[in-house]
Amino acid sequence: MANKNLTSAKKAKNDEFYTQFADIQREIEAYLEFNPDAFRNKVVYCNCDDPYESNFFRYFVLNFKKLGLKQLITTSYKPSPIANTQLELIFDATPPNKRKGRPKATANKFIINEVHDLDGDGEFNLKDVAQQLKEKRKNEWMPLEGDGDFRSNEWICLNKLILW
């Protein structure tokens, strides 16, 4: 049965099959048990991790305040066959360059600096994130110049900003 599920995920190119939200949650909670401030005032950078499809992005953005993150940065990789398709992150927003037809898969950079419940429903969720990105409320969403490859000059410059 397990092999059948893996084969189906591979055929569907569903990478998030391998990184389930619950597994990420368990792992991070283990870090927090050891040190409750393990992520406080830290920058989490998920490179080549499209926020539209990534359970890592979803976990860190939804737990941004709980973890005390300073910043969450996610960059995607352009050749991803499922880029901009899985999570309904930008539910009614249009990409910076609106085009007719199916949206072109681009490499993107998301920088989350703060999160809030914008719609007043009493919880913070992905709709709030989408609205904040659309309104550019202290968070950034922009296409990358290149393809998001970790060997590109753009990625190296971004990485240097984070590390230094």
C-alpha cells in the first residue's frame, strides 16, 4: 500500500506528499521542547521552496508569531511543474504581471516580516497572508529575475544578506 501511494505521488509530481504538515509540526515542536526560544528573532529561509506548494512555508507563516520569527523568506524555483498551483495562497490576487490565460510559472520571492488577522474572523490563516501580500503590508512578493536556482547570483546575494 505504501509503495502504491509513493508511486502515485511521484506520478502526480506531488512533492509535498513527502513533507507532510504534521511531520514538520512534530519536528519543530521537538526543537521547541528542547529550547522554547529556538526560533525567536530568527530568519527562516526556505530556498527553492515555492510558497504555493510548500508545507514548510505554510507551517512557518501560520506559526510566525508563536515561534517569534523575525522574518520568513521563501524563494521558488521556476522549472517546478506545480509552481503556483497547490496551496490557495493568493486566492484572488493577480501576479505582479497580469497575463491572459494560465499564469506563467515564475520563480518568486516572498518575504514575511509580520502577520495579522486582517479579515477580523478571529484567526490568522492563509487568506490573511494572501491579503497582506496583495496589499504589500510590510511583506513582499515579487518575481525573481532568474529561475531561483541556488547557484544564481540573485540567490547568492539574497543568502549573503541573510547570513551577514
